Amino acid sequence: MARIRTKRIYEPGEPGDGTRILLMRLWPRGIKKSHVDGWLKELGAELPLIKAWKAGKLSWPEFGRRYLAGLKKPAAQAQLRDLKARARKGRVTLLCACPDEARCHRGLLKRLLS
């Protein structure tokens, strides 16, 4: 799905973003709800997983494996179907607070959908 791109939630929205979807379990500080078109929090990384990664208890490959395994849960599958449907209709921008897409679940999800 070439219609999917990623951005940091703190970057300003642009007309080319299309539908802006937040992929975080918790709402980011300082962001108004009007800055996103949807919030698919079940596609965000689970909080214990994030904490383990930030504490250095998990390697990046292990984080990725666990994140992708979590997407098999029914609630995540439902939101994944919703995301795919939105992408079929037009461009979708996946949003998260992580500064580096290479070490963020939004990058993993983008690759999964590609």
C-alpha cells in the first residue's frame, strides 16, 4: 500500500497527509484531538512492551516480534481492517510520538502493510 506514510505527531499537518491516524495507546501531551482524523490505539505498542524497550531489556528485533504478535489480537485485527479500508480510499499518515521511524512501531506497521 503505497498510500501509507508516517510522521511524528508533533510535526505539523500538511494537505498531502490525507487521513491522519494516531497509533499510540496514550494520548500525546499538547496535541488537540482536531489534529488527527482517527485514533487506533489498539495498533499502538502495548505499554509494558514500550517500557521494556526503553529500559534496554529488549532488543529492537525482539520488540518488533512482540509488537507484530500483539497485532493478532481481535481488537487489533479489527483496527487493522479499518486502517486497510481507509488506505484503499486514499492516503493515510500513521502518527506516533517516536522521533525515529526506524525504531518505532509505526515503521513496523507501515512495512507490514506494504
